[in-house]
Amino acid sequence: MKKILTIKHGSLGDIIMSLPAFASIRFHYKNSKIFLLTERKYIDFFTKCPFVDFVVEDNRKDSLFSTFKRLTKLVDENFNLIIDLQNSKRTTLYNIFFRLSHSVKISSSRSFAHYRYLIPQQGTESVVSGLFNQLKLIGIQKKEYQNFDWLKIDLKEKFDRPLALFIPGVSKSGSYKQWQTNKFADIAKHYEKLNYIICVVGTKEDKKSVSPIISLCNNVLNKMDQSPPEVIYSLALQAKIIFSNDTGPGHVASLAKKNFIWLVNDNKLSKANQPTGNHIYKIQAPSVKDISTKDVINFLEKNNLF
């Protein structure tokens, strides 16, 4: 396989959950040139990533005309294999295009793939497991990968006390999976009294989510709108404990393998999206909003997480 085209759009959380699959593809095809179609907002991220060689901008909001114009140019690369890790309605159209214009083989869970993985009912497998099951059909085995230091940067901050990292925000559409911000603030205050440094990360859209922590605590390291994946990962490496909703920045922080408190709804979606590892401590309820501050503190004491 001289040239391979991979496809991955989606949310930040989706991108992070696809990294083990990318690592396995890279390990299996050590000498191949691996291209990636992804959105503009992930180009810097994947440019640093050692699993791909060339990154091509492909935005889901682009018109189909501009998309097919881009795909037409890619045909000249004469790919030997296309691995669709997005598996969306949009990439079904990509499968049709490449089947009609090129002799390349396609791995996907969508129609018109040569190697099609049929995704089972949601909640019966994780996103990560599903991608590996898809890759097995083309002979790619799971490669355990733990080193994400390509995301690491030097922080200007130096920490002389333990750090507690808080990720209280969610996307606009994710309010149903957000633990109440005043409860995050109560936990942050609890850790501040234990002489922890309190740090918050998020985008400018997360201002309302972060403000209760800033108001209640005396001295907060505020990385609002200053926390791309590289900063989140580097802060997480320094943290003794991390608190997060089910959100993309939380998935980034989970890569650091530090004590990670994941506050989630007890449903099929959160099970499918769950980060893995012995460092993940899941606190769940039918609705995440039913989890009390006392529930969390009792859980932390029981698991000696102070």
C-alpha cells in the first residue's frame, strides 16, 4: 500500500477517540504515505500527529460541489486504500465517488465499501472498539499506544502545589450532559482548601460555565480561551486530578493518564464514548444533574482521591 487516504471529521471528542485507530494504521503500514481528509480546525493538531503524513482540508460545511472538486484532485494521487473513520452519510457519497472514478479499495461502515463493517446497536461497543473491529476486516490489528508527547508543550506556569484541573463546559448542544456549574465550583473550593491550585480550561463560549469557579475560589489559574488541545494535554500532565463532563477537551485531558473524574449520564451514548484506562473514575446517574456535590465528595474519599 503505497498511498492511503483516511477520512475523519467530527467533534474533538471523536477525533481523540480515533487516535488509537490512526496509531494502528500507521504501525501496520509503516512505509506508506498516509493522507488525511479533515476539517480546518484540526489541521494544526494533525500536522503535529505522527500517524499521518499529509493533511488535506475538508470541511463538512463546504458545498458538495467544492467537496467533489477536491476529491477529483485527490484521484490523481492514485490511492491504494481508503479508510473511512468518519462513517457518516457524507462519506457514503465519498465512497460512491471513489468507486465510480478510481479502482481503490474502501474500508467503511457505510454503503459502497469493499470492506464494510456493520456497526451494532449503539451502546453495545465503544467508539474505539468499533473502529478496531472495522480495521480488523483489512487485517489491521490493535496497537497499544500510550505516548502522546507530540501534544506536549512547555508551559510558562510552574506549579509548587498539586494541581486540580476543571473542565466544566460543554458544546451548545451538550447541555443535557453538563453537570451543574455551581457543583463544579463547590468541588473546586473543596480542593482549594486542601491547598490545591485550581485551573479551568475552555473556550470563550464556556464563560458562564467557568464563572462560578472563578467567583467562589480565591485564586484560579484561568486558561479560558487559551486552551487548545496542546495546552489542555500539557496541563493535564501536571495535574493530580481532573474533573470533566463528557466533552472533547475532557477526552484530550484523559490522554495524560492522571486521575480523571468523569461525570456523565448513565446511558448508551456515554458508554460508547467512555475513555479507557485505570485512571478513569466514572460517576454517573440516569441524569448527570442528579449527582450531588456530596455524592462526589463521598466518592473521592472512598477512592482516596484527595
